[in-house]
Amino acid sequence: MIRNGDFEFNEADREGWNALTGWETVGEVEVRREDPVHANNAHHVRAVGPAVLVNEGWDGIGLAADARFRFSCFARAQGDPVELAVEIGDGSARAAFTVRQGDWQRVDLDLTAVRDERGELSIAVPADAVVDLDCVSLRPLGSDGEPLTFRLDLLAALQELRPSFIRFPGGCLAHGLGLENMYHWKRTIGPRHEREQIRNLWGYHQSRQIGYVEYFELCEATGATPIPIVAAGVCCQNTPGGGAPIPESEMDAYVQDVLDLVEFANGGTDTAWGAKRAALGHPEPFGLRYLGIGNEDEITDAFRDRYARIEDAVVAAHPEITVIGTTGPQPFGPDYEAGWAYARERGTPMVDEHGYQVPRWFHQNIDRYESYDPAEAKVYIGEYAARSSTVRSALAEAAYMIGLERRPEVVKLASYAPLLARVGHTQWVPDLIYFTAEDVLPSASYHVQQMFGAERGERVHSVELDGVQGEPVALPTAGTAKLRSDHATVAFTGLVLDGNPLPDAVTAPGGEGVLLGGIDPRDAELEFTAVRRDGEEGFTVRLGPEAPQSFLEVFAGGWQNKSTGVARSSDGISENDHGPIPWPGVRTGEPVRMRIRLEGPRVRVWVDGELRHDYEQDLRPEQRVVAGALSRGALSDGTGEYVVRLVNATASARTAEVVLPGAPGPVRADVRLLAGVSDPDAGRPFEASPVTPVDSYLKGDSGFDLELPPWSFATAVVRPVG
């Protein structure tokens, strides 16, 4: 419950951060590095009394009457013994402890709140005392009187998903922004104050309070199989200078670290790392079955070399482990194609596909995996989301997941990502579960995932769906061309739109951009020269109507100013349509010549004379009404049951007349329905879902009629009654 209790936040984490971020101090308080608690916990503070250190926690520390907490820290006095006072809020919980001179002393102190309150933790140092402090922690106590590792309400939210597996530590976090930033599992186990703390490439901080032991324990607590992701011997390709490989001299040791992880998870106590696991309080194996190698990697020669060595070693030493390869950051593009080709070449048993896309893409790709060959590598969809926290996105994901269930011989695993996000302290949306100090705020997508997890099947059945047509997708017939630069001042000259010369233009950061004129998005051409005068990154050209109608955005620079690409916005939600393709980026004072040609669905973009993007926009109809059917148990003797899923992602109410095969006679359908809003774009990041599931039941003869409101998703468990 304490923010930066180790005093290890720093400028490398985020601009403006330092060792006292999260703290307010009164009196003389100095950050020091001499004689630390541990080399991996290098900073501590020295307070000269009278002084007070105050920590606000994460937007305040919430207390409930009679709740118990464990306050912990390391401390040492620089003179006579000193008594320090600890208080939370306005005296809701308070205690004192004595610090002696000498070595660092571990302090554990239990406090009980006397009333509901939201406040701060304060540590008071009396006059004339000199005290060193570090590793300040405050954790709620469980029913057994021991500090909790996981918040019970968040743990319950995860348990209610009934997850088959949990992926950890995530994607880019695994291979890190630079070799020094890679996630090494051995540095995350053991006493918390001895764990290596490093910067987080997403601008947070890795305290490693949750390391590999806690991860495996979380899997146990949720009944989930662990799927660790380790770096494939190269760092993230978004590292300045590109993805560097682990030096040759260090590769053998790194490969051994990966093998040791499997032994740590599964080895008996007579093995070196199995014994280490037992010493950390868990003699039983954790039951590791899968291991992901790499994440969204660029498929380079260095990647191929390092990946092959790791995979070969794991397969040789642990044939019981299913290795999961990688196919880049998107469900299309050069790395996707190269990743699949490499998996086929090596015979890798499973590959990890990722897909953050707009809802329209999901509705167009319900049948995506029908064309996959089940004799090739199986598919793990390690990260996906329909790019918003709206009901629209949640229903698109539900429709897509029905498509995934139809092909179990191809798609073995799928996981929405990211999983958890603390309100006010995240830079990514959407997320499955938002939370504050007191509240859990599940998204609409959470309820979709929960509905899939709650009712599963053993067999897949084909479905004949009558009375449904795809939603047509057409190019817009009118729109505009507009220039924008969010982080730079850019001058545009030589502007020619559909053969008509235009005046020079300048865009500035934070401005609304420059409107060039009207276009027909089915037949348009724009060319110009752009020169960045100051600022960062590059510029964007928007082509088409206003949101929520569909339009294209061509960008030069993009994230980290290292690519070009074409993004599509549909229903007010945007994602890459083609690219990004690596590029040196926009440089101040250096001209960039761009030509864009829209010709029917075809999009072409030239940059400095090079044709960088040439593709056709996807105009396949959207499948907005989708049905799937599974079964479990013995259908032949009437003891089995069907699980029927139905998505109605349209603005019209529909009646689904569900007819079961074989005329089984009277049936009962227990229905869970997610519906209740007329606006599919209801739902926002950092808020609880505007809709929650409602349970009911229906009866019928060899089937039943189910009313599907607009923008709804239903799961029905159907069983014979007699």
C-alpha cells in the first residue's frame, strides 16, 4: 500500500521521478547510498529529527474499521536508541517502535484501524535523533494473521474469470528496452528487499514485489496453468539502435537460466532449483507445461540464432514442455509472415500471435482460423483487444472468441491483454480490470471473458445460422484531407491535392491541424514536401470523413519516430491498417517528400520516392450476428448439455429460435445475458462496465426462443428435462 517504499524510483523510470517520489518530508531528510540494506536496494533515507516522512500511498491509503495491517521497514539509529511513531490517517491506526544503533534492523509492527478513513502513512522522528530508513511496507493482514500477497478483491475478480492460464511477466517487459533491462527471473525471487529493481520500459517502476514465486502462487490461487515468457536472447527491437542479441560469451549462461526456470517450477526437491523452491516455502512443483520464448520480436538473423539455441535446449532437456514461438506484434505484416515461416522451418509446436485491432477487424475475421492448417504449429493468441473499453469492443471480442472456439484443432490458447490497470497510474488502454485503492472496476470485456470461462465445452458443433446477413463495409464517398503534427512544428510546401496546387501550410503541436480540402476517398491523390522545424516525432495525414465514420491516417514518424504506416479509424476507434514499417524517422530541417494515392480500396504511399505501403483495404462484410455451440457430457443418454453462445452486435433486437439436433424433447436453458444499453459506445477506460450479466432461464421442446436485445451477448446452458 506504500508507493516507492524502497526509495528506488528514479529519472530512468520517468522524467521528474527521484528517490523521494511519493513522499513528502518535513525537516532534514537526505537520500543516501552508503552501506545500503542490500546492493539491489541501493537507496535509503537519513532523517535528522525533528522530522516527518509522509507517504500518500496510491492516491491515499484506505482503511476500514478493525482492519489489521503489517507495517515493516528496515531501520538503524546513528546514536542512542530512538522511538519512532507510525500513524495512518488522522490517528485511525498508530503505533511506535524502537530503533537501535548498529546494523540494519528489520521492524515488523501490526496496526489495527479504529475507523473507516482514507489518509497517509507518516513516520515521525523525534528531536535530536538520527535514523536511517528503507524498505517501508504496509500490507493488510489475512485471516491467518500474515500479510497478504494479493488484494483479496482483485484475486476474487481473477478467480471469477476461471482462467485456464496466466501469462507473465507480459510482453515487451520480458525482453526489455535494452539488454540491461531484460527480465531475469532469478533476480525476482528471495527476500523482497534483495530483489533487483529496474526501470520499466512503459514508464512505471519494477519493484519486483511480485516476482516469479508470487506469480506461480497466483496461478495456484486461481487454478491457472502458468505460461512464463522469457526473452529469446534479444532485447526489444524498439530499443534505440534496434534489438541487440545477448553477447555470445553470455548465451550459454542465459540458456541455462531458462532451463533452471523449468527446474525451479517442476523439479523435485533433490534438484538444485527444486530445492531452492522448497527453501522459499513451496516444496511441491508448480506444474509448468508451457514456456513462451520471445515476444513480438523482429525476425532477424540474430533472433533466429538465439531462439534456436534456447528452444533446442528446452526440447532436449524437457520434452514435456510445450515451447511457444512468436510471430511479431500484429496478425499480419513482415514479422508475422517471417515468424510463421521460421516456425514451420523449425517445427515449433505453437506460436504466439498478437492482435490489437478495431472492432470492425474482429467482426471481419470470425473465420480467420478456418484457413489455418491444423498440421502446422498450433496458435496461442497471447495478446488481443478490440482497442476500447466500450460495449462495442466487448461484443466484437465475444464474436471473435466464438470463432476461436470453432477451431480447437488450431487455436489452443487465447488471452486478453493487458489484465490489470490501476486508475491514474497507467499509460495503456484498454485493460480488462481497472481498480482504485478501494474498488474493482471490471470492463465490459471482463464480463465477456467471465461468461466464456464459466461455461466451457468438450466438443464443438457446427451451427446453421439462418436469417442473418453480413454487415456491408463500403468506402466512404466524401471526406477531407487534413494535416496534423501532435509533437512538432512542421512546414508543408509543394502541396498538390487531386492535381490542384495549394498554399503552403504549417502545423504546430497541440493545434487542430490544417484542412486542405474535400476529397473522394475512393479516388484521391495528395503530394507534398514536409520539413520539421522543431519538436519530436513526425506528422499525420488524415483522409476521409469525421469520426465515427471510417477514415485513414497516414503517419510519418509514428511512435518513437521510427516508422511509417497507415491506420484506420472506424466507429471512433483507431488501429494500424498497414504497417508500421521501420523507417529512419523525421529529422529537423530535413525534407520528406510524400505522395499518397487512394484508388478504390487500394492505398499507396511513397516516401522520398520509395513505395512503402501498397495494399487493399478490407471490405469484407462484418459478421455482427454470430452463434457457436459446444457440448459436454454424454448427449446420447440425456445426461449431457449444450453450451450455446449468441452475439447480436447490431442496433436491432432479434429473436433467436434455437433448434437442437436430434429432437431431444423438453429442455431447459439457463441463460446469462450481457445487455442493457442502447449505445454501443458506452463504457470508458477507468470506469466499471455500464452493463453486467443477468441470469434467467427458458423452457422449450427440442429448443427454445431467446430474445436478444440490441448490442447483446448471451450464453445458454441447455439440458434435457423430464
